[in-house]
Amino acid sequence: MILGAPDVDQVEGPLIDEDGAVFTEEDLLNAAGPVVFERGVEYVRYVRGLQVRVDQATASIQAKRVYTVLLAWFGHALDGACSCPHNSDGNFCKHLVAVGLAVLDAETDPLVGDHEGEVLDSYLAGLDHASLVDLVNELIAQDESAFRLVQAHAVAAGSAAVDPDELTRAVSAAMPHGLVDYRASFDAARDVQALLDNIEALLDAGAADQVRPALQRALTRLRTVMLSADDSAGVLGDACQRAAELHARACVDGEPDAVALARWLVKFRAESPGWPDLTLAMYVPALNQRALDVYRAELASQDIEHASVEPFSRFEVDRMLLELADQDGDVDEAIRQLSRDAEHTAYGAIISRLRAAGRDADVLEWVDRGVRASRVSYHVGARSNDYWLAPAEVADLYRSAGRPADAIAVLRDNFRRHPGPETLRLLIDAAEPPDAAHRERAWALDAAEQDAARRGDGSALIRIAIADGDLAVAWSAAQRLGAGEAWRELADASANDLPFDAAQLYRPHLDKLLREANTRIYPEVARILMTMRELYSKVGEQDAFTALLSQLRERYKRRTSLIAALDRAGLRPG
């Protein structure tokens, strides 16, 4: 399957029906319609990487934009998936048509089905040993992957070896050369991944030391290629990262010169343009103590060499120094590395290391520093990361240390910035005595009311009331201050008890969607109207909905795509 192909359940069934046809152009025309079919004809020339199986085909469309396509069939019944927006709306898109036409035009036959496979099995079983050997030799002479597969089996059986120099030359020959543009990146990445498949098979067979030089060549060459390639889709980057991981595995599984490996690793990473992602942990099992000492010395030299450059340019060197501190279990050195840039101190990473080391007093000191530096993240649902602290986690640490007032202060600030049921719950839960919980709730509701009045938006109050199961309070806030972004939540909560009122909440959003012609939003318009129709019917107001629908159809009758979307949804007049 092509890189990044969409996930689609495979359609089981024969590739060729009783008439001897896969499917026909007429089948594609019927599936897509005449307009989309004609557009698909224009895109056949952009089909790349076509792979045909018994009952499906995959490819990419590489025109102005790149889309991944999977077309599946059962006789003349067609289905599929494409990464384009038109297909995501449930349509049989022009890209599926293009791939279908490419399948019909393909010079190569699809891969064999079960029956053909049984026939070949029978044929092969009848060959004598010499004929079978000749057939395998002919096959491996024509196909690199077949050669490497047979070679891997022979290596695993202990009856063959891999020539490291020959394999390294093969890797060099297979690597992309020159500029690689966006479209070419997909084919280049596919070829490299196939090469890495072959090398991984040899690695699995036990040839770690033999494939390691080839993997190092692939790794270094791919990094160079990416410097002059348009890898916006990330496919070459994926191949480069895979080469790095296979190289690390070959080092761990084999017996490399550990000292030479340590020197290479420091140099390779110090010169890194940002990819691939290598870490000391990937290679540590392959490094003995002498190699680690050499690694440490080489890294110290790089630290001195990069002493006067800006933090961005020494990012990888700093990362290596931090990894080495963690490897040594030196928490203080790790903290020094994580705080050497005062503007970007990694408070979260420091605190997590101190907690793991059981240094509770130091944890609180760094939490206080983070709070003073305004490094508490007030995004809803935030979790601590290397640089930011989550309010809930800060509050828990303060409460555990017997500092409830500090915990409440952090959570009140959190609520002020994002008033709502989630931040209210955090604040109430942190208020330990029952009367304190009531006090914090009253404070929060008053703060939310003031904020809503200032902004003219009752969404926070509505969400809090819905979470409390109090629709009356929610509607009161909506009527006084407007529903804001909480209109849909209020509509959903009111669908059973107040269906007519809920239906009216959809009107402003509907008018906003229809303000300008946009075919991509018409399916959503149809879904909203279907929901409104159901709500109107709950209170016996079908005629009112029919009138509304007729009004909309008349007003936008020139938008033929909108009218077609409404018709498909059964939203017809009368």
C-alpha cells in the first residue's frame, strides 16, 4: 500500500466477473455522475504509485495538491476512500474516478487471486530440484527485493553471508540524487522504504554487523537529500527516521567498534539540521564504559565549541548534555541544563525529575519559581509539559505540602481566565471544608457573571448551568446575555424539554452559514435543517417548518448545489 493510504475495510470478492471484466467505465460513470466523471478523466495523468490487488487499488493523485486514494470493488460495485474534502462529504470523487480509469488502462495485470495461486502452487510442487533452483535464480536476477529475501533466508540458515561493501554500494545507488520536488518525494520515499524492507529482513536474519554500514550510509545520505527536497508531506523524513532506528538496532544487535560509534554519534548529532531524531538511549546498549567516556569527552568539546552561539544553534548539543546527565542519574546537572536559558527554563521537566528523585522540598521551590514566572498554563484541560505547569497539578502539589491557600489562588486564577464547569469543578474540589466549597462556588459564579456581562456572552454561565442540570438558569443566562458559542450545547440539552426553543437556537447559525455560497458547508446546512424538522415535529409545528424550508429554498434557489444537497437529504418542498 502507498505511504499514507487511507484506512478502508477491504471488499472481499472476485476481481473478474463471469464476463471477464474488472469493472467498466460505465460503472465509474454511474458511481460518480457525468460531471465528476469528466473531471476524473482530466486527473488520470496525475495518478502516481498505482498498486492493483485482487479487489482494490491504491495510488496517490499528485496534481496541485496530493491526495491518497483507495478504490475497492466487488464485480461492478465500486467503493473507496480519498483524503480530499469532496470524498469526506460522502461523494464518489474525481480522484477515485482517475484511479479507476488508471486501473483499466494499466499495462500490468493485478496480483493473482486465490485460484491462480493454487495453480502456481501445484506447478511449483511438480518441479524437480534443479528446475526450482533455476527458477529462483532467474527470479532473483531480475528483482532486487526477491534477491534480498532469498539472501535473508540463507543468512538465517547459516548458509550465506552478506557482503557489507556490496550492500552499501546498493544503498548508494538506490538513494535519491539531486533536487527532489514535492511530487517526486512520494516515489522516492516508496523506493527507499522498499530498500529498508530488504535490509530489515537481513537484520532480522542475524546480519547486524553486515548491514550496519549500509544503514549508516542510508541514514547520512537521506539526511543530505532532505536538505534540498520538498518533503512537505514528511514521507522522506519518515524513511530517514526509520533508517536511524534500524541503524541503532544494528549497533545494539551486533558488535560495532563502540568507541568509533560514540565519536560518530556525537559528530552526527552535533551537525544535525533537526532530523532524524537520535537519542543516546537508542545506542547505550552498544556502548561500553570506555565508549561512554569518549562520548562524554567528545560532547564536552562540542559544548565548548558551541559556547558562544545562540540557543537555537546549539539545541542538539544541549539535548545531548541533558541525555547524558539523565544517563548518569545526575539530577543537579540535568537541572543546570534545563535552566541555562532563563527565558525558556523547563520548569515542568525540572519538577518531574525532582519528584522522581524524591526531593520534595526542591519540587516546591521550583513550583514557586514557575508560578512567579507565569509558567502556569491556563488552557482548558492543560497538562504539565516540559515548559508549562498545569493548574490542577500545581494545586495538588500545594495541597500536599499543606498550602491550601496557594492552591486556591492558582485555581481561582485558572477560573478567571477560563470560566466554565471544568475549571469550577477543579476549584470546588480543592476547597477542603464543605463551607469552603460553597464559598468558592459563590465566588466563581459571581466572577463568571461579571465576566459574561463585560463580554456580552453568557456561554460560560450556560455551560455551568447545563453541567448542574439546571436548564432554567441556562436559558435565563442566554436571554440576558446571549448564548454565544454555547448555543448548540443549550440546544442539545433542551431538545426533549424545550424542543421549539431549541430549534430557534439553530436559526442564527443557519443564517451565518448561508451568508455566502460555499458548497462544502451545504451538507451541514442539510443536517441542521433535518434536526430542526425533528424538533418542530415534537411540538406539532410541522407546518411552520415547511414554511421555513420553502422560504429558504426560494431565497437560495439559484444555489443549485444547496438545493441538490437539500433534495438528497429529503428536504423537499411540500
